Amino acid sequence: MACDLTKGKATPCKDSIGGIEAVYFMNFDDLGVITYDATDTDMISTIAGTANIYKYDLTPIDAATFSQNIMSDDNTGNTHIEEILELTLPGLTKEDHKEIKLIAYGRPRVIVRNKIGNFFLMGTKFGASVTAGTIVMGGAMSDLSGYTLSLRAVEPVPANYFNDTTEAALLANCGLTTVTS
């Protein structure tokens, strides 16, 4: 049977940390053909073509989360993954307003980079959609003045890892160009 288990999992060392360092938005149609690692088909080794990715650095505090919920139903024999990205983006500008609007109107793919150097591709097959968000101008001086966004993608498999552990390697191997402000 194709669903048979292949290995167990030992208790890991306590050297992992949570958190997201940056996200990179990509227009849905800009993603080229994905090539997966020959020995580990959960790893992306290259993406054909060239595409711009729009980098959003995140604050070093706990202002973003990425979770993947396994959704399985015995009655239908269906399993899929719900990917949820929650972002807090401080600062308000008219330029940011335009970009947030485009993210909300579009169906971007999102590369998520965590704080230990892993890159994941959210919305690989179908893209991600903004499901909620706020434009906040807090009341107190210490309140957020910025944006919150919730994005959701539903995919047949969990978000794939990239083979790369640095932004430079990711850009080189996947034909991507980072665009910042």
C-alpha cells in the first residue's frame, strides 16, 4: 500500500526556535516549472524561468505565524492541507496601501523563511488568498500603526521545503529576483 509508514521519529534536541524572518510574495502566474529533488520529492531544488519576488522583512518579535493543518475525512477518503499565514506589518504609507490591496485582490504564492533558515512555498499549486486583514491606527502611542493580514491556501500536500538555506542560494537556484522598497 502506498500509505505504509517508512520510519519513526526520535525525541529531537531542544535547539529549534519558532518564528518567521521574512515572507516573499510572488504573482501567481510568475512561477515557472518546479523541479523536485530526485531523492526527496518534498524538497524543491529549482524553479524554471525568472520571476520577481517581493520581500517583506518581519519584526524580530512574534508578529507572524505559519501553520499547516492536516484536514482528513474518512468518509470521502480525502486529505488536504490548509496553510495559514498570519502577518503583522508595522508602518502605514500610501505605497503600502497599494501593495496590500494587490496582495488582497490577487492569489499570490508565498515563500516563507523561518528563523532557522528553512524556506517553504505556500500555495504551490493553487496560490494563497487573503481571508482577513486590518489597517490599524492604534489609539495609544505604543499601539500598532500598520497592517495585519491572514492568508489561507488549500493544497494537496504540505508546503514544500526548498533545498536552499540562504536567500542568495534560493535566488540563484530558482531564477528569482528580490524586489524590496
